[in-house]
Amino acid sequence: MINYPTKKTVSKKEKKVSVKNRGMRFEKLIDEANAFYLSMDKAVIHKKPTPIQTVQVDYPSRSKAKIKEAYYKTPSTTDYNGVYQGRYLDFDVKETRSRTSFPLKNIHEHQIEHLQRIEAHGGYAFLLIHLAAVDTTYLMPYSELRPFLKRSKTGRKSMTLDEIMETGYAIKEGYRPRIDYLKAVDAWFGTMKNG
């Protein structure tokens, strides 16, 4: 291993990622894809800001203001929204380390209600699900997710990898952008009767 002067050597213990931040790497890839789409004038899709209420701010100087205490005003809905080919897209990104399934408890009730409303009003609602253990990503339309959510009320509380592969749209990893999820959106649009 080469140690560069500006790099800190990280031990295996330090590499452990907390559960709350496990999707951040995946979200960063989606942010990079969205920046690429915008630069190529292909789509306008942005990450939604999380609504917070600031309680205490430290002002050592105007340019160095630091939030010391804040809390979430309301639960956020989904991570991203925007426009592609004249269609409104609204979606959330989820990640799991499971090799065999995606736990539906990872989707909060307020997010389900939001996706349902988007679809009811003619928008395109979906999830981008990254299965980190097998390094695969799928686009799961809300319309395809709905039966699994219904099943989870009385039965299995997750979607198997086979179910995800059968009902979702695989996203092949590329170079630029690395997660070109709009190709999966195109495939999904191509299966719709009224496109």
C-alpha cells in the first residue's frame, strides 16, 4: 500500500459504515448522473432539500456561521424530482446490503403515500434500489411495487432478488454517468401503452 502525505491510512475498524449513511455513496452517484444529464440538456432532476428548523446558530463571523442545533420540520417525501422528456419524475433511492432481498420496511409510510399521489396525478413514481452485496441496481416503478407492499401487510415483508429482477428494470453500470438510470426509465416508458 502506498501512503501519500495527504492521505490518512484507514484501518478495517474505521471503514465500518453506519446504517444511517449507507445510502450516501449511492445517492452521490445519482447526484453525479443528474449533473451529467443537466450538462447534456437531457433532463432537469434535482435532489430535494430536507426541511429543517434551525434552533441555534453560532456566528463567529458572517462567513463562518455554523448551525449548532436543528430538527426536521416534517418527514421528507422522496429524494429526487424533475422533468424528463416532458414527464414529471419523482423517486427515492434505497440501498440494502442483503444478497437475497429488499426489506420493504426501508420505505416509510409517508413515502408510499407520496409516490401513490404522484402516480394518481399522472407523474412517474419509482424507486432506484441498489443491492450493494451483489452490486446491482434496479428501477422499480411504484405500480410494480404496489402488490409487494400489499402482500407485506399480511405476509412476506420483503421482495426477493428474483422478484426485483422480474418486475424491475436493470440499470447497467457505465462510465459517464456511472449509474445511467434514464436508460431504465426509457425501457419502462417503452412498455407503456400510451408511452
